[in-house]
Amino acid sequence: MSQFMFTPLILEGLQFNDAFVSALALLGAGIAMVAGIGPGIGQGFAAGKAVEAVGRQPEAIGKITTTMLVGQAMAETTGLYALIIAFVLIGFGN
């Protein structure tokens, strides 16, 4: 037996079975993973700008690298939240 037991959802006279709810949960998981595009673009842009900054001021490589890594870690949290939501929805879908 699955941990998540679905009962038919009744919404204003409409009844949705388990297969329909499961399909929508898996569709939502796929849509949630679209949020992974933004962090990838942002991290690539930040790394490119860091390389440009090191090219202009090589003596500041330590500060530039630290700032870039902290910024990329903050940007990655969006993708991780989307991944967690997708895993939760996949759990409901199965």
C-alpha cells in the first residue's frame, strides 16, 4: 500500500479519479523543473562577469571569486526549491 492514499476529489459535482490527480501531479512536477533554467542562466552570466573582472583587476581575484561563489549559491536555491517541489509532486503522482 502506498503512503499516499487518494480519495476521489469532488469539486462542485465533478469527480476526479486517482489517475487524473496523479497525472496532474506529474505534469506539475515537469513544469516545476522549468525553474531550473533561470539559475543556470544567472550562474553563467555571473561567472562570465567574474572572469571579466579578474581580467581587469587580477590582484582582486580572491574577493571576486568569493563574491561570485556566494552569489551563485544564492541563485542555486531557486533551482533546489523547484527540485524539492518536483520530488513532492512525484511522490503524490505515484
